[in-house]
Amino acid sequence: MTSKAIVKAADLKRMANIAKANNVTVWIEIDGKRIGISPEMPAVQATKPLAKYEDFDL
């Protein structure tokens, strides 16, 4: 017999929608266990590298 889930999938989806829409982290705590969802963050590697100082004419 499996144990009952702490948080239902529907609740997690609602939390994810709130996190994405408001760009915040959402946490709930049940019996001392914390469950959180954060919005997607853009990958740091996907950004263009900054130009080096040699590329500029002064």
C-alpha cells in the first residue's frame, strides 16, 4: 500500500502558474516539510558574452 501524497498534482500546477505569472517563489509547509516552486530562469549560458575592452576604440 502506498502512502498518500503530501501535495496533489493539481495543487502543484496551481503553484507553478502563480510562480510563473508573478515571477515569485511559492512555498507551502506541511508537517515541517517545505515544498517550493520557482519560475523558470533564463539560462546564464544562453546569454551573449560581454564585449572585451579591446573591441572598443577610445
